[in-house]
Amino acid sequence: MNSLNRDLCQMVSRAEAADLPKANKDPHRLRFHLMPPVGWMNDPNGLCWYQGNYHVFFQYRPFSAEGSGVVFWGHYTSPDFIHWTQQPVFLTPSETWDLHGVYSGSALVTDDGLYLYYTGNVKHPGNHDYIHTGRGHNTGLAISKDGIKVDSNQLLLENCDYPADLTCHVRDPKVWEQSGKFYMVLGARTKEDRGEILVYESVDKVNWTHINTITTPQVFGYMWECPDLFVLDGQCIVSLSPQGVSKSGNHYQNIYSCGYFPLYGDFRGEYTLGEFTESDIGFDYYAPQSFEAPDGRRIVIGWMGMPDADYTNPTVERGWQHGMSVPRELHWNGERIITAPVKELENLHGERKDITFDGEATCEWKEGADICITNNSDCLEVLLGDSLKIDYNAGILTLKLAEASGYGRTQRVAEVKKLRTLRILVDTSSIELFINEGEQVMTSRWYPECAETMELRGKGSAIIYNMDAMEVKFMV
Ligand code: FRU
């Protein structure tokens, strides 16, 4: 640990002590989602199970709720996804090769400690566009014995080590072990504005060789951020957050997208990619990362936010912004990924109400709810709180937000041939919608005066659980 690192850690603690009381007074603080203590949160990083805890590191800008300034790695741990403890800031931008931000990365659990691979961002002074020149995107490795503090860190790869046809944008290493070797995928932007994934291999976790590149035959966006690669129920999946994919019909409605390709063949050699499917089609979901839980489940957490969006979040005035999705369990059904909230969230269930409706029905809860609707008709209308409407009609499900609570969010659309079930997680300022047991998901922030009521119109039944708050122990 160098002196810059020590100074930065102290500055973060001071900022948290000063700003946390104000943030915690915000009625829109989330109750069962992770959020930054203060300041700004983006991508989940280094997700893993290590020494009896889940670890959620995250992109953290403690000094600015607007997201300016250099980025750190914040850190939460939990044994059960319900009781969380904030840990000291894990990575600070304090090496020559990560001075302007410790960008996203991932964890590898090894016998000699937790290995965290990440991108060190460096911006060189001068007249640069920071895409083609002026930026260092360095792959670094931090090793931690206890998973809480960094014991050593080192530079592994720098821009001159990446293929020559790339811009300076090469980042977000995701690392895993397979058949006695180690693999890393990195997101990249070529000089011709094509998004790609670089595949690296290593036998010792430190020396890495570029062995393959994964991309589409036709250009699909100019940059692929936050790549992930894993086998799900026998199917190899390549997950990514592409930038520059244009809106097309009801698809790619956000400025940036995230989703996945099934990969057929060998990611290390010959392969083809199947059709791209968006992993979430709400307003606020990006840069998801997955990991394997100790019981073998593939769990994903996404950033409940969207970079460069033209909608906003009023929490900025209270000194914080953004959050994480709930942890979600993934399965492959032979055609697509099925996504469901992890079962641990059921431990937050409070009072249960059962409704059957043929016509209209209403219901109330306190602060948060987990709602499971079974739909028995071609139309359904769900009005949540004072301002959010889910409308299903003629094979189209629309999520509509009123101006007062959407802050620029208007509507998002899902194509749903037959709506069977709708599971809705409602927090004080977020909703997550799992359509037909999670065939499609929509995640959004919203800022209602009151989010604690529901009106249903249609024919079906509903189970509504009050959701208790998770426990989050902040450091201050
Ligand atoms: C995605 C991203 C990553 C990068 C990080 C920086 O949201 O742009 O590509 O590592 O955020 O905070």
C-alpha cells in the first residue's frame, strides 16, 4: 500500500462520514437493493464466493453523485444476500498504471488468495480523443489473502500488448478456470469501430497469451464492454454490453444494450454465435456480471443504471446515485436464458396477501413488495403507486412511467405472445419485472410519491408479499 492509497482511503472515509446521514434521509433509498453509501455506483465487479461470504465489489465514485472524478472499487460482503456489510474501499487509483480510475474487472478464487483482475485507466495529458490516442487501458491484478485488503498488485498487460488493430479501449477482464488453465475475456473497440471480445489464456494466472477473438460477422456496435463467458446448463454463453447498436423496432431501446449470444463450437478456436438476446429491456440495467455460487448456481448482478442516458435520478440531490439489481439465478431453456431473483430473497417476505380478480382489484403494502401475478386473459393492466403502469394488450407489454416519477423515462415495450405470469419486485425507487417466469426482464428506476399500492384490471390471481428491508451495515 503506497501513501497515495492511504490518503485516498482516508478521504473516502471522510466523505462517507460527512454525506451518509443526508443520503440515508432520502425516502428513495433502496430497501432490498445494494446502493452506494454516498456518491455514485456503477458496474458490479469481482463477484464471487470467498471464505464464507459473497463479495460484491463495485465501481464507486464516493466524491460525486453525478459520477465525475476517478473511480474506486467499493466493496460489500454477505453470507446470504440479505445481511450485508460495507467493507473498506478495496482498490484505489494509486499506481502509475491506474491513476485515473480502477475500472471494472472480476475475481478468481484460488488456493493462494483472491485474485482480482481489473482495468487501470490512465489519461495522458495533451490533445487526445482518448479513444484512438491518449488513454492507457492496463490489465492489472490485485491479490488479497483475506478478500478485504490488497496484499499486492501488479501490471499484467498494457495497450502495446493488445492486438494492433485496436483503439485504446480494451477493458473489463473477466477471468475463470477451465480444464486446468485460466481464461480471460476483455472487451474491445477496433480502429474501425467494431466491438470485439479478446480471449486470453494462461497457465500461471500472471502471463497471458491472446488466443482468439470473438466477434460477429457483421459489425454489432462499436464497443463491447463488460464481457462474460460461461457454460449455462450445457450451453456456452457470451454475455456483453455493446455500445452503438441502433434501435430497431422494439429492440435496443436504450442508448446502450446488454445481452448475450449462445456460442457454438469452441471459444478458443472455431465458433459461431447464435442470435443476440437482450438480457433486460427496462430503462436501467447494464454491465451485468455473473459468477458461480458454491452450490453451482450461475448468479448474475447488473448495474441498475444506464450510462449517458437522457433520463435522470433525483437522488443526486441527496448525494447518491444508482444501485444494483437483485442477484438473479440464470438457466438455459434450450432457446434463451431464464432469469429469476435468487431464492434467498424469499427470506425477506413478510405478510402475504392472496387476490383473485375478474375485473378490478386493489392491494397495498409497506415500502416493498414481491408480487406474483397469474394472468388468465389477453389483457392485463397493473397500476403501481401513483404513476407506473404495466399494460398488456395484443401481445405487447408496455411499461409506462408518468412524467412526475419517471424523470425522463417514458415507456419500454416487450413483445410477449402470451402473458402467463408476471413477477414484480417493487422497491422504494425501483421495479424489476420478470415476464413469464423470467423469459424477459425489465428493470427500471422510478421515483413515486407513493409506491405502496396496486390496482389490477383483468382476470387472474396474485400473491403479494410485503418485502422487509435487507440489513446493510455501513462503515460509518
Ligand atoms: C461500463 C464501464 C466499463 C468500465 C467502467 C468504468 O459501465 O464503462 O467498461 O470499466 O464502466 O467505470
